[in-house]
Amino acid sequence: MASTATEVERPLTPLKSLRAESAQWVPLAFAAVYILWGSTYIGIRIAIESFPPLAMAAIRHSMVGLILYPILRIKTGIRPTAANWWTAGVTGVSLLCVTNGGLSWAEQRVPSGIAALLVATLSLWLVILDWLRPRGTRPGPRVFAGLILGFVGLALLVGPANLGGSRRIDLVGTGVLLIGAFLWAGASLYSKQRVMPSSPLLVVGMQSLAGGAALWIAAIVSGEVRGLHFATISGRSWMALIYLIVFGSGIGFTAYLYILKNSTASKVATYAFVNPVVALFLGWLLAGETITTRTALAAAVILTAVVLVISAPRAGAAKVEDH
């Protein structure tokens, strides 16, 4: 009997070891998503010190697509269909060109920490759009409270003019960021209704190619390409761009996929309110961005709203493809 027990236990040992190893890496993966994705906002801020913002985003996402797509195409053996490319095109242009490109442009006018707060409102837009769609899900009382709080927080950021002795944030930059968050939420819901290749990283590569191409068109039309002179780009901005490509899009997204597979959805969704806190701190530490009474109060209100929304039963957490 002892021999039989030993024989039965042996095949289970690798499985137990694998589970223990997965559990060991989960905290590190969470730390990567919290810190690396939270740091992308200050990374963008530093990169656009000497890069034109749309051109910088075009280089970033084109490089991600050119690296990821051929590698994953060969590794997975998946051949995307025309319908797959259409969906990747719609979501890539919405998420990366309009939203991320808009974020890069808006950070010329809005501090990086506040930009992160405004992007966090995509959790609120997800709930609203999911409610308004045909046969949508009506928010419960807790989510309604979160929505109301979220818009109260936005009101604190944009008016009155001298609340708490500090000026309100730039309205044009705010508008661009809110439109981007709205489109991010809409594109996320759209992608859930479409069939895409089984490899998430292959999808990211496809979206990055589409979004990068759209960003290059936007950079050409806006005149940014004519003003892009690589000799004038500072080493600091180059390092920030490399950081965004390697750590924000590469390591950060890989860690995100890992925790999606090895943790619960409610825990994964916590990045939506941790990232703005990290961004506010790094903006203050590295870029001298002031955290005013207005900013602190609005941050507390908006992040409380996000917590209420993503922790409520059946509340959709934001599905983020890239930062």
C-alpha cells in the first residue's frame, strides 16, 4: 500500500510545484502592472519634451506591432482573417490612435497625473455604454453611486476657476482625454462582440500595426512629421520612448496577461485605481507637477467612484489592450 501511495503521489508533484511557482510570480506581475503602467504617463510626458506627440506615439506603437506580429504569427501559426483584421483595425485606431495618441497630445496641456485620473473614467464610461446598448445591463444602486461620484470628481477638476486657491485644468486637454476614455470603453465593448485570434499578443500586434499606421497618417496631416528632426531629440526623450516600448507595452502587458490567467477579475481590475495614484506620485517626483488641494480632492472622489464601479457585482472592469 505504501508503494502504491508513493506511485500515486509522484505524478501530482510537478502540478503542485507548477501551482506554487505561479502563485509566487503573481505578486510580482501585479507590481509590474501597477508600477509600469502607472509610470507610462510620466514616460509620455518626458518623451514629448522633444518628440512631437503624435509622431512619438506612431513610432512607439509601430515598433510594438513590427516586433510582436511577425513573432507571434510564426510562433502560433495563426493566419488572421479579413474579419479579424477589420476588428483589429477598428479597435487599434480607436484605442491607440485616438485614445493613446490623444493622451500623448493632451499631456502638453494637462499634467501627467491628472491625465491618468481622467483616463481612469473609462470604467465609468464602460458602465454607461453597457447600459445604453440593446439589452444592456442596468447599473445597480452601488454603481449608480459610483457614476455620480465620478462626475462630481470631474466637476471638481474643471471648475470653478479658483477652487482651493488653484486653477482648474485645461479644458481642451480635458475634453480630448475624456473623449479618448469614452472611445476606449466603446472599442473594448465592440471587441468583446467580435471573434479574434486566440493569441492575445498576436491581437495586440495587429492592433499596434493598425493604430501605428493611423498615427503616422495623423502625424503627417498635422505637420508633425515635417517638424520631426531626430538630431534635436534629447537623450532623455529617447530613453522615455524606449521605456514605453519595452516596459510599458512589452513587460507591462505580458504581466497583465499573466495576472488575467492566474488571478480573479476583481483583483485584476484594481490597476484602474492604482495606476493614477502611481502617476500622480511620479509626476510630482520626476516632473515637479503640483498636487493641489483641488487635485487631491478630485482624485479621492474619482478613485472612490472607480472602486465602487469595478467592485460591484457584474460591474465591468476596463479591458485595456495597451498603455
